[in-house]
Amino acid sequence: MTRPATSPAPGLLLIGALYLAQGLPIGFAFEALPVLLRRAGVPLEVIAWVSLAGLPWVLKPLWAPLVDNLGRGAHLGRRRAWIIPMQLILAAAMAGLAMIADWQAAALPVVVLTLVASVAAATQDTATDGLAAERLHGGRLTRANALQSGGMMAGFMLGGSGLLWASGHIGVQAALAVLAGLLIAALLPVLAWAEPRATTTTDDDRRPARLRAYFRRPGAWPVLIAGIGFALPYSGGLALSKLYLTDAGMALDRIGLIGIAGSLAMILIGCPLAVRMIGRHGTGPTLVSALVLTLAALGLWLLPVAGLVAPDLAIVLPASILLGTAGGAATTAAATLMMRFAARGSQAGTDVTIPQAAQVAGETLSGGVATAIAAGTGYAGALAAVLAAGAAGLAVTRAMLARPAVRQIDG
């Protein structure tokens, strides 16, 4: 396996900036776009298909080996040769969206640009994960995983709830133009860092990355299945909560502020909490605890959704904060598990990408199916279904984490 040079490792500011950039199009596609479409009168049956914008994140294992294999001798560096052009494409796509005035009349360009942004962000994510897994170790890798969760949620917040809030004050076009500028600014730490070359080359380094090599490693399937199980309840609850508040008649900027509160809880409470718990108890117990907290948050959301209490800030805000805290802790623990697994192999980018794609598949399935159920049975029935799926996901995740090959990752 290649051993990196001892010259400067990527700073945590660089890692955080890259993950923030990747979160922007996800937040726009999964949080802002459905609400904007619903406000325009688009039916839930149609909005349920918006979750397919996550498809590039599910399919990215198909081209992840290319990201690992190509760029080894590039002047920019193996990982920067992918990161820099992908982020420029991402910024261009968001700028293109900002130039569209009438989205109803230009639905196809909106969809195409959203997909381009998603493909660029998913590809950049593979390179960034490979960079972190190869060059960061121990507690520094755990902190990078917290930045991964927190940075992506910060981007999700800016591209989703932040965009909704800003759109109520400066308009959708201006808000998207600001996001495009942030993407360019997030690239500056990458341009300022010189990626060091590897100091040694072995047979493993000359062997090209392959998808099948992941599945031959002990613990590969349990890590992948755990990635699906942990993602189900958080994403399903998040998707339903925003649509429920929209149909309840809550103002757009207030929905945005509630979403921002949940995102800040994820970044400022959930991710740091996971770092501390992982250091004391390991990734497995931290992930299980976070999933239990997620189910508690969904139970709190069920109170207003089922009509037991009024959907006012006194109940909705704590529910959003609790769900964000649980999501931050779960995502950080799962990311640490995946990266520690990948760091033990010779194709880090590919080996992180495969379980992450399974995670996104779980999120996409949960959000889309939950929305479709809400269209047929109402929000209460849909949230009850998410709770049931989350309980099943918790049981499966605990079983996978108990496998000896997975337990060794914390060793």
C-alpha cells in the first residue's frame, strides 16, 4: 500500500470546505426544491420523484475506480486532479440555476443542472474521501469524519433551509448566485495546498482499483449493510417534516429557520458529541446510541403530525433540534467506520464510496417512499412507517456491528 509523504497533510479547514461544497447541491435537491415545488402547487406524487436527484450518489461506485486509478501522475496531485475540476463544474451548475427566472417554463434545464451538480459533487466526494482515508489517521481521522458530517450538513443547510430563508428576502436567483460564490471560495484552501507524492510504490499500488476487490475483504458486507440501516429513519423523518410544515401553512422563512436549527444542532452538537463518544466507546456503540436518539426524535415529531398537539414552535423546534443532533452523531459514527475500513485496504476512494452509496440508497429510498406513503395515507401513517423501518434498521445495524471483522476496526 502507498505510504504518503510526511509533507503537509491536508488541513481540517480544507477537508471541511470540500464537504461543505458537496452538501450544497444535496440540500438544494432534497430540501429546497421539494418545498419550492410544493409552494407552486406541484402534487406530492410528483415531488416524490425529486429524490432521484440522489441517484449519482448511489451509482458513483461505477466510476469510483476511475477516480482511484487515474490522476496518479498528475501535476496537480492524484486527488486534486479530480477535486478542482469537479468543484468548478459544481459552481458553474449552481450559477446556471441562478440565471433561470421562470423554473416552471424551464423545468428541463433546472433538472439537468441539478443532476450535473449532483454528479460533480458525488465524484468529488470519492476523491475527498480517498484523500482523507489515505492521509489522516487516528483522532485526526475521527475529527475529519466529524467535519465530513458537519461540513456536508452545513452545505445541506445553506443549499436547503438557508436557500429557503434567503429566497424569502432576496429571491431564489440571488440566493443561488450567493451559493455559487461560496463554492468558488471553498476551493481556495485546495488551491493553496500542494498535494505530496507517495514515497513508495508496492504491488498493491500498481494493481488497479476494482469494485469486486471491496467485496472480497472481510467485513465488507456488514459495513455496507450498516450504512443502509442507519440512514433510513433520519432521512425519512427529515423529508416528511418539511412537507408537513408546508401543508400546515407555515411561512416559508419560518420553515427555513426550523431547518437551520436542526442543521446547526447536527453540526454543533451531534458531530462533536460523536467524536467524544467514539474516543471513549468506539464507533459501534456510538452509532447504536445515535439511532436510538433518532427514533426518539421521530416520536416527538409524531405528536404534532398525528394531531395530538398543535404544530407550533414549542414542539416543532425541539423535535428538529433533537433529530439534527441524532443525525449528526449517527452520520459521524458511520463515516468513521467506513473510512477506518477503507484505510486498511489499497483503494481507499472506492472502498469508502461503496458503503456510502448504500447509505445514500437507503436515504433516497426512505425519503421517496415516505413521501409517496404520505400522499396515500397522510403524514401520520407515513411517519409511523418510518419509525417502524427505523426500528428494523436499528436491529439490523446492531447485528452487523457485532460481526468480528467489524469489531476489529475499532481495535
